[in-house]
Amino acid sequence: MLQIHQLHKSYPIGDSSLHVLKGIDLSVEEGEMVAIMGSSGSGKSTLLNIIGMLDEADSGEYILDGLTIKDLTEKKAAVYRNKFLGFIFQSFNLINYKTALENVALPLYYQGMKRKERLELAMFHLEKVGLAEWSHHLPKELSGGQKQRVAIARALAANPKLLLADEPTGALDTKTSHEIMAFIQHLNDEGKTILMVTHEEDIANMCKRIIRLRDGVIMEDTKVNQVRAEQYV
Amino acid sequence: MFRFLFERDTWQEVLDSLKKNKLRSVLTMVGVWWGILLLIGLLGSARGLENSFNRLFGDFATNSVFIWGQRTSKPFQGFQEGRGVQLSLTDAKKIEENVEGIEFVLPRNQRQVSATRNFQTGSFQMVGDYPLLDKLQKKNLLNGRFLNENDIKDNKKVVAISEDVYKQLFEKDENAIGQYIEINDINFKVIGVFEISNVRMGPSQDMHIPFTTYQQIYNQGDRIGWLMITGKPGFDIKQIEVDSKLLLKNLNTIHPDDNRAFGSFNLGKEFAKLTGFLIGMQFLTWFVGVATLIAGVFAIGNILLIAVRERTKEIGVRRALGATPFEIKRQIVVEAVFITLVAGILGIISGGWILIALDHFFGQGDDAALVNASVSIAVVFIALVILVILGTLIGLIPAFKATSVKPIEALREE
Ligand SMILES: Nc1ncnc2c1ncn2[C@@H]1O[C@H](COP(=O)(O)OP(=O)(O)OP(=O)(O)O)[C@@H](O)[C@H]1O
Ligand SMILES: [Mg+2]
């Protein structure tokens, strides 16, 4: 699914620069569910953003689904993001003046899908996350868990190969977190490849593999026995 | 390429975003609307004023100068100063023949007379004139005709009178044409009644009789009261005045530097002052209007720019979902064009109402201050096009700003 080799990234800070990623080697197969862990500031988000083509590495190799990602024009990157990737953010990032349904339909709009088709498909995904009857509500009328479910539906709408989630449960209470994890596990069961950043051990243990970052490199990479989230719901 | 303009989604996006930012949308539109309104209102008023001047002076050959004789102020070739200067028909003829750029030279005689009819008497200014006068100072006849060549040839005792004279000497609704009035004990037949002009040049001229009749009755001989000289289009009437006076001094043995020997009134010069004033006002109008417009458009750009900063995160999200920079720019530009266009059209419509109102309050009647206050469609159209182009260009600034950063930087914005 994706191969990363000797990836480096630093941020300029004043005159000096902060070396955040110091040679990451990582390979993820299709159907995996990977948790990325590490202390605050260890570069988890930076790595995820580079994988998501929202940011660019300074050096190193990154191959996504057989395609070398390097020096892409913003237009090409947009197309790849739209076709290959689904994003779930800690702070949901829904567009606040659009209804749940319109939010879910947005990636399809940028795919050039016809309005009617698009709204039908968006409705289908909203149903999957159990929010069919909330389709015409604005984000501000939804709870945190509901918002994140809308965001998941939106990430899935364009049927991406890879789902990227940066602390998807970071803003939710434990119970809601488990609900969301149950959804994500379900998606993985259906074959979606998932990469998520998290701080919480119990959430990480609901994945199938845990990668720990420290000092800009991967210091631990272990397969785990997945804990099913349903049992807590 | 432009198919997106016909897609509901594009407009849905525009309306959503305008609705979301009501205050910004309203302020922007008010800015442009006001600019256009001002431009149309000012241009229309300027045009109305110009039309009203033109109507006032339309009946006059404005490129003209009046010259009359006074007294010399310098001794010359044995003549003492203080000698009276008398213009003659020969002078008129010489000017017509020798001065460059002359169109017409019209000699005139005038005096105060008393006119009587059926015990009604009045004191009036009477002029001996050629029919040519009607060409240089159009007489709007209420009845009958003005003097013609036959009247001149036969020294006819006919007179064209003003409506003032008519009112004093005739009963209401009485037909004056063909009736006789007594002017200084001589009977004259009334051939026409003319309207009094809105613009008065010098003393009023109440009656016109044939030049030749005047000559005969008052033993004028060659002598004339004053000259009215008009220049051909394109010739400077001030130069014509200078040249004519010099020639007159020469003909009458007057010192070339004697500035008081002849009096004159240069209508062209006075008119040019008015025209200059009008041009100045039009320029000012354009300046104010265009400046207001530009200010309005810049306000829009500024507001859009703020909006983009506010919306940076949203744009980051959209880009994460697969929006290309082009699609985002296009959206913002459509928004800018739409808002300027709508505001501009509203401005044009309300500008039209303003003109209608101006016409209603100031444009009625013969002495209206504004005649046909209007703006040409072309001007309005050009203003609109400029507005939309400016709106587009300015819309592009924030659009470029929003797409020039990496999506992650946009997303990180709080
Ligand atoms: N745009 C930036 N400019 C400068 N420094 C940055 C930038 N983005 C991140 N950093 C720095 O890089 C380091 C890694 O940041 P990153 O967001 O990847 O950490 P993280 O592991 O996700 O942390 P957290 O768990 O707190 O989210 C941090 O020290 C951060 O301050
Ligand atoms: Mg982070």
C-alpha cells in the first residue's frame, strides 16, 4: 500500500531549524490498521500529513499505491487526495454553514459527480454512520461524536484506499471514543487501510499494529492483538 | 471552460458563502451600489445642466462679438483725444472683406421710441435690422414672420414686435398681424410677434424694423450704431475681435493703442467661460464618480481578503478533500464578480430612478435648471464592465493568497 524510505523533515525556526523526522522507514500493507504513537512533539502529525500529501518531506522516498509522490503539482496532489485518501481530524473540520449531508457530499463535488447522484451517495454513507435523520442539520446542532461520525462519512464518501486519522478520538469522551473506534474497526474489517495517530494506549490497542516514534525515528513497531471496541459500547 | 457558470452547485456555493457572511456581503454591495449611483447621478446632473445651457444659448451664434464706437483717448495724426467715434457701413464692409475667419458682419441701429395704438402707449427699444439677425439670434415667432429681403429692398414700414410690446399695445387674444401701430408718429404694419429670449444681451430689443427703413426715417446715411460680428467655426473669436478693432482704428484714423475708442462685448469669450465651467464640472463628476467606484471595489477586495483569512481553514479542508487551487480561485472570483455585478446593476437601476426624480423636480418647464438629465447607455455599460473587471482582479488577490500556501498551513489556521 505504501512504502517510506529514509524520510526527513525539518521546520525552520528563526535562523536554525528543527529536525523533526530523521529518517523514517515504514511500509504498510493493504488492509492494515496502524496506530502511530509517541510523546507530544515527536512528529506524529508531521508524518501523517506528509503521507496525506498535505505537507512535503525534505528528502526520502514515498510511494503510495505504486506511485512515487515527489514534486507534485498542487493540482495533481489534489486529485490524489481526492481519489486515494480520506482524512479524519481531531477537530472534525466540518464546514459550518453546510448541512451534514452537504459536508459528506463535498469530496464528491470535487470529483465532478452530478448533484443528485452525489447527494444519494452521501446519504448512503450518512446512513452507514447512523445519522440519516440528522442529514439536514448544521454541524453546530450536532454533538462531538455525531460530528466525528459525519467527518468519517465524509472521509469515506469518495471511497479512498487509505484513511488517515489524526487523533480522531482526541476531542471525545471515552464512551464516544469507543463508538467511533467501533466504526473505524468496521471499516477496517471491510478492507480499508487505516493509519491513525493517538495518545491513548487503549485506543492504540484497538488497532492491529503500533508504531512508536521517538527522536524522529521509529523506535518500536509491533503487531498487537486487536481489542474490539464493540464490547465497551 | 465556462460550463461551471451554468451549474447549480457553483451558485449554491456562492449563495451559501454570501449568506454566511451577511454583513460583509451587504457592506460590499452598498459600496459598489453607492459608487454607481453617484456616478450616474452626477453625470446625469452635469449633462442636464449642460443641456440647459445649450438650450439657453442654442438660439445664439455664440461665436460672436459686438463692437461699437466710443470716444478716443489718445491724440493721433493731428486729432485731439476725446473725439467721438462713429462706425459706418463702409467699416462693416471692410471688416467683412479683410478680417480672417469672419462669417457674418451685421450692422445695426437702435433707439428709444414711443409706440402707440388705440390710446395705448409704451416706450420701447427699436432696432433697424437685416433678416440675417434671425440667423444669429434666432427669434422664436409666436405669430407671423420676421423681416425679409423684400422689406429691406422696398424700405417697407413693417415691424416685428416682442410679446412684451404685444401685451402692452394689444388686447388679450387679439390678432396683431396686419394691424398698424404708430411708432414716433409713423404707422408701421405688424408682421410678427416673437418670444422674449431667456438670455438677455445688453438692453432689451423690443421691435425690429428693416435696416433700410430705419436709415431713411432717421437720416442715418452710412452711420451705424454697432456691429455684430460672428466667426466661422474653428476661428478664435478673440483674435477676430482684435483684428477687427485694429482695422477699424486704421479706417477711422485712431491711434492703434487707443483701447477706449471702441467698446465691445465678446459673447464667445463669455460663453467659453461657461463652457469651461461645464467641462470642469463634468471632469469633477467623472473624477468623484470613478474615485468612489474604485474605492468601492477596493473595499470589496479588502473585505474578500479578510474573508479569505477567515476562510483559510475552510479552504484547507476543501483542499484536503480534493479541491484544486483552480477550483478554489474560480469560486472566489465568481463570488467577487457576482457581488459586483449585482450591486452594479442595482446601482444602475436606482441611478435611473434618481435621474427620473431629478427630471421630475428640476427638469420641468422652459426655465428648468436641468434639461433631459441623462446618462448614455454606453457610459453605464463601460462603468459596469470596468467594475466587473476590477472586481475580478481584486477577487483574484485573496484567491491567490488562499491557494499559495500548503494545505496543512491553511488547515492549521485557527
Ligand atoms: N509549521 C511548523 N513550523 C515549525 N515547527 C513545527 C511546525 N509544525 C510542527 N512543528 C514542530 O515539529 C514538531 C513535531 O510536530 P508534530 O505536530 O508532528 O508533533 P505531534 O507528534 O503531532 O505532537 P502532538 O502529539 O502534540 O500532536 C513539534 O516540535 C512542533 O513544534
Ligand atoms: Mg499531532
